[in-house]
Amino acid sequence: MADENTGATEVTESLVSRKLLVSVHDGVNASGTARIKNRSYSNINADADADAMHKTAVALAGLMDNELANVFYDDKKLLQEVAAE
């Protein structure tokens, strides 16, 4: 909702969900291009910081036969307008 005097809107954001995405090398295709497999893990604790998520991804990759390629995380956030006070 816009402030009538300034036109400003206050918006809050809240975390709805977080996913950890672990990419591992999976050999090469017929043309020699590297293939990557992706694994997605949902219900990641909202308080987990980047270091904790990376350590978890490294540990998970260690359980696989493939070498770790990349680690991503995906936050889904809800944006809502709030009444300015």
C-alpha cells in the first residue's frame, strides 16, 4: 500500500522454503562435453548459513561416486505490502 504523502510502500519478505542443489560431474557425452547431474534437497533449515550448506553438500557428494561440481541454494520468499505507520 502506498503512503499518500510520499508514494512509498513498505514491503516485508518472509522465507517460504529453501532448497539445496548439489551438482556432480557425470562423465562426458559423445561430443566430449562434461555432463552434470543435479540433486535437490528440500526442507533446508531457514537458519542454515552458506558455510553449513556447503559443508553439507560436500558431505553428500562424498557419498556419491561422482566429484562435486557446484553447490547452489534456492530461497523462495514471499513479498507482502504492509500498511505504513
